[in-house]
Amino acid sequence: MIRIGLTGSIGMGKSTTAKLFAEAGVPGHDSDAVVHMLYAGRAAPLIEAGFPGTVRNGKVDRTLLSPHVLGKPEAMARLEKIVHPLVREEELAFLQRARAEGRRAVLLDIPLLFETGGHNRVDVCVVVTADAAVQRQRVLERPGMTAERFEQILSRQMPDAEKRRRSHFLVDTGHGMDAARRSVHAILRALAPLP
């Protein structure tokens, strides 16, 4: 079973690209979605213990958590020490299900693929990219996003140029959906035989 690692900096179109892989028959594991699930479940009491006042109605409130960790590497490392092992457990369960189903390929959608060593758990790395101006425009159009917050998020992420350098394949989403879909299909052909 080929494990495809998908990553890309904020605003590059990674989620859209993951959907294109799913359309092509490659099941995916979305680390961000798993974090959201964990924040509403078993990670909440652990995070509340480490960062008091960040849980409301049994769920981690990201707005309350952000000031505790953004721009604070030690606090972010503490949070990651709580969350990453739980995400990894969910990923392993996904991989076991995919193997049991006889899947020939899976997609692991990991925003910090290189930063967290996730690239060591996959067979190929696909980086989603776009022009920096396109990225900035997309991110600043998000509700509640500020230029300062965007810069803080970018500071935690490996620069796009370095991700591109370390990738096996690129999907440039700056040229529209059709071009991105063609890139995904080209990658799957290169990795054939797949689903």
C-alpha cells in the first residue's frame, strides 16, 4: 500500500487537493480533522489540564487556546506533546482499516508533514503550492484572520520553497481546479497501479 503524504502551507489549497485525490479513489486521513475531533473529545481534558481555561462545554476553544501557544514555542511544544500521539493513534487505525480493505494507496493529509517528521512515515510527498500573493489573498479572506496571525502561522511552517524542494510531486493550485485535477491524475499515473 502506497502512503502518499500531502502537505502545503496555509492557504495553498491542500484541502481542495485532498478532495481531488478522494475523487480519484484514494482514501484520505486528514490530520486537521482528527485534531478537531480530538479537541471535542479525549484531548479536551488533557489540554485543559495543561492550559487551564481553554475548554468550554467539553470542547477546546481554539480562540481561548491561541493566546497560550501562538508565538510561544515552548507552549506549542507542550500542546503538540499532548495532541500528536493521539493523532498518530488515529492515523495507525486508518492505515490498518485501509490495509484490511485491500487499498493500494492512501493519502495522509498532514499540514506539518516535514516539520513533525511525518515525511518519514510516507512513501512519497506531495506538496500543494501557489504563488505567495495568491496564498496571502486566500488566507486574509478567511473570517477572523489578520495579517499578524497569518505571519505567526507562517513562522511555524517550513517555507514553501523548502517544501517544494523536498517533495516528490507538486500540485500548483494557483492555476485553477482543472489544472490541479490534472496534476493529481498525473501523480496517480506515475504511482500506478493504483485504485
